[in-house]
Amino acid sequence: MTAPQAPSTSDQTWGAAPAPGTPPRPSWSTGKKITAGAVAAVIVAGGGAAVWAASSSASTETATGMNGGPGGMTGGPGGAGLGSTLHGEYVASDGNGGYVTKIMQTGEVTALSATSLTAKSDDGFSKTYTITADQATGLASGDTVTVVATESGDTATATSVTDGEAGAQGQGTPPTGAPTRTG
């Protein structure tokens, strides 16, 4: 083995004055400075546009559904996708860097008050949701509803309650905080 050799140039500390006799480095020309600034602006704008496009299309798709269903729950023509789903659970961003468990259920209202709704799906699954008086307005036992709710522990709080066949067509109130539906 050979011992490491010292570099042929003097070791300088970063930011220290150049060694005596070292010619000064030429500064960037105005053209180079403008070009570097333009490249940086394009990178920042492009990255910002990519983030906006990703979050904007995901939010819009979630609110309106790919084919108009609530929360994007319908399939293509014939309803072969999630539109025929009776109930399910999924995890979504809470918008603050965390996550929240969501529930979607389509079923018949078996119990209803100003503060709660119980729905029973065709397969026998039954769930009780905390609702607001506004969400209860116009509903009655025996109605078919689609509920989207946030689950925390044993409590499921409805963010959207859609009455009847409208639920399969994407009508009704979008979840709280969802973008406004257009068209």
C-alpha cells in the first residue's frame, strides 16, 4: 500500500481569499445571469404547474366523479365500476398532511332523526351515521340513499347524503371541502 499524497494545489477553505498569485475568476456576464434566472423561473413555474395540475385534477375528479358519480364512485357505461358498490371503506388525505378513513354506502334508510341516519344495504350491511338537520331534510324511512362519511373511532359522520337514484347519477351535496361542481 502506498501512503496518500498531498494534493498538488494548496488546500483552501471554502470562501477564503484566493491564494496569492491566483488569477481572479471572471464574473458571469449579464447574459449568463439572465439565462440562469430564466431557467430557474421556468423550473419553478413548471413544478408549480405540475403540482397544481395533479392536485386540481384529483380534487375535481373526486368531487364530480369520473363519470359523474359521487366521489368518483361510478364506472363507465353500464355502471360496471364502483357505481354498483353497496358499501366500502377507503383512506383519503385530510388536507393537512394526515389521513382520514372514509365510508361510502348505498342503502335503504331504516332509522332517521335530526341527528342520525341508519342505512341498510341490499347485502344486509347496516351502519348508523351522525348527520345534520339539513342533511335529514327531505329524507324518510324507506328512501334509498348514498352516504359518504368520515369515520373516527366508532363514529361515522356524514359529509354527504344523497337521496334516491340521484346518488347513482352524481347529484346531491358534495363532501365538505370539495370543489364546486361545474357543468
